[in-house]
Amino acid sequence: MNPEERYQSSKKVTLVTLTVNFILSIAKVLVGFICFSQAIVADGIHSISDVISTLAVWIAIRISREPADREHPYGHGKVETIAAKFIGVLLFLTGLIIIKGSIMTIINNDIKEPGVANLWIALISIIVKELMYRYTYKEGKRINNKALIADAQHHRSDSLSSIAALIGVIGAKLGYLIADPVAGLVVALFILHMGYEIFMEAVNELMDKVDDELYQQIREVVCTSEGIIDIRDLRVRSHGPDIFIDLRVVVEDELSVVEGHKISRRAEERIKDSINNIQEILIHIDPVTVHKELQQRRDQKLDV
């Protein structure tokens, strides 16, 4: 997928989610306040954080389009990961705010029976947010956009928190008024957990944590490439959708520079054919004599 197509797809998703989140968040907060539901108000605050996170995604997508330059030789793709980190922090803070509100409601015994409208807004929210999760997650995976995927997880957390809010409202309508603020606490704890997971995933990517499956896939492709004896010092890092690879490969020591170059080019082409979103590969050639244990192993095979 070319960068312009990726940008247009991301733009479409963010505009749709921004519009839906804005309408839904205002509706939930208003209904929650007017119809006396702490759980629905908490859910509405969660949806407001969705609006902010989607705006962050939109800004990140625009910045990530910028081409590589002298100060950013690997491009601006990591801004998408920074946006995901921001979403994690935002979720965590949202959870803390909701916890405070729910606890104060319980302490002050300021609990009223919620109106029926809360049931309807919770049901609508569950359906809409689950659909938004599936739509955003599918597109995020398709174009490999970390910020969109994090935003999709935010939608899922909103859908699940609406389920908790719905249960709380039903409990309160059945006479258990404490169920509503308790549901607000459950919503908050779920949001805290989701925020922590998104934040840590973004931190790991910013620290260039390597996906084991991708690492093993690259090793397998390179080690089965013609002319390569072994692979050393494989390093992989992601910048948004782009993957950068540098590694050292071991070849026979009697090869010419041209022959070594051809071997590295074949390995590079095989990697790009097997794995999507490879932006750049740097391969350093080592003669087998540099690695004594490999040379001894090779000599033993020749003796046999």
C-alpha cells in the first residue's frame, strides 16, 4: 500500500470515529446527569476521552506522512506509537477521574434511582462502540497503523464499560441503588487496565522491542538463502508501519566483493518478498574465517 492510500484510509476512519464519538459522548453525559446515573456519566466521560484520543490519532497520521529528512532519517512513523502512548495515559487518567466520582457518590450517599433513558443509551452505546471497534481495528490492521489499533482498543473498552454501566442501571432499577456507582467503579477499573496495556505496548515499541515471530521469520528466510552460512547480530525496529532491518551474514571467505554483494541482494529480495512493510535492509558481509567456531564446524563437515 502506498503512503497516500494509507493516509486516505486513516483519514476516513478517524473522521467517522470522531463524529460518532462526539455525538455519543454528549448524549451519554447529558442522559446520565439528567436521569441520575453515575455509571452512565462515567461511561460518557470515557467516550469524551475517545474523542480526544481520536484527535491525537488524526494529528499523528498527518505528521507521520512527512518524508524522512536529515533530522529524522528513519521518517516520522514513530509518532503513531507516541499517539498510542498518549491514548494509554489518557485512559488511565480517565479511569482515576471516574473512580473519584463514584467513590464520592457512595461516601456522600448521593444515590438516586436512574431513569429508564439510561438503559436505552447504554444499549445503543454497546452496539455502536462494538461496531466502531471492529471497523477501526480491521482498518488499523490492514494498513498497519499502531495509533488506529490503539484507538480501536479504546472503542472496545468503551463498549465493555457500557455493558458494566447497563448492569449497574438495571441493578439500581431493581432496588439496589448502590449498583449504579459500583458499576462506575467497575468501568473505571477496566479503563485503567486497558490504559496500562496500551501504554506498555507503546513503550515497548518505542524501545524497539522485537516481535519474536517476526525475528524468527527473518532468520529463517535469511538462513535458507543461497550462499549464506549463518546470520549474526540481527536487529529489527519499527517506525510506525515501516520495518528497518540490519544484520550480519556469514559467507565463504574466498568469495569476491561482487559475489558477496549478489548474495546479500538475494537475501534482501527474499526478505521483502516474504514480509510486508520492509522499508530498508542493511546487510553486512562477514567471511567465515572471522567466526572460528563456524569455520571449525565447516572444516569438520569437509573432513567427513
